[in-house]
Amino acid sequence: MSSVMSAEAMFLSLAVPEITVRTFPDLDHGFKDEMGQSHGEDIVKVIKEWIPLILE
């Protein structure tokens, strides 16, 4: 099991509703894919869509 999958499983096992787990397995810690293409803007978009949902 990859470290990403292990971390996701750990957080999900906590069953804490205030914790949202979202993984991007094709990206590294700099939000780049294997070709070096940055996906930072995509990640920011996901976060912007997520914030209002948790503030409801």
C-alpha cells in the first residue's frame, strides 16, 4: 500500500466528520505530475469549491 493510500485509510478510520480527505495520487507534493506540469491552479480551484461546503 502506498503512503498516500495509508494516510487516506488512517484518516478515514478516524471517522471524524470535520476531517475531509482528498488525495491527488498523480501529483507530487509540489502539485506537479510526472511530466513536471504544475497543477497548482487546479488544486486551488478544488479548495475554493470545498471551503463553502464545510462552512455551511
